[in-house]
Amino acid sequence: MPPTRTNGKICYIEIPTTDVARSADFYGRVFGWHIRKRGDGHTAFDDTTGEVSGTWVLGRPPASQPGLLVYIMVDSVAEAVNLIVANGGEIVQPIGVDAPEITARFRDPGGNVIGLYQEPA
């Protein structure tokens, strides 16, 4: 099924990194993102919904401090935290800080701070 095409939808993300292969491996292992090669040979991704795609870019500083902060929805923040640490990421805000929301924040291998969000039961 093709992604939804509608005015105002966030559709594409460029993630800074110093090592595209390492970042692609991290996001594929932790979140199950589909990693692919674009027609121009660059590495790209599609999230698990197929609704958001993007790429990793070199030569750009990481989003190392929350300004614009993207959150990735997960089934379990606790399980995601374990996968992040096991795959070379770092937890920078533990679960519970935003209670009653179930969130955490991590730093990916490229140095970007990204949020995790779990829908309440």
C-alpha cells in the first residue's frame, strides 16, 4: 500500500550522522526500519508503517540537544531502551520523567537526541 499523500503530512526525515552504515544498522535493528538503496545509491529508510521515509546525511551537525524533537512510537519503551543500549545508543532521559506519558530519550550513534513514545494501555 503506498503512503498517504496529503497536505501537511510529515513525510521525509534527514538524520545527520558521521557513519551512514552504522546508523542504518542501528535503526534497522532497534526499530525494524526497512533499509534500502535509493536510485542515486544513497542509503535510505522507510519506517515500519511505510508512511515516513528518509536518509542519513553526512557533513551536518547532529541534533544533540532537544530543539525540534522527533519521537518514535514503540510498543514498549522499556524494551526499546534495552535494544538501544545493546546496539550502541545511549539513554539521555529515562522512562518516567514525562509521567504520566510513557517516554524516554536516547542519543543515536550519530549523536542525535530522539524521543521514544509508548501509547498508554
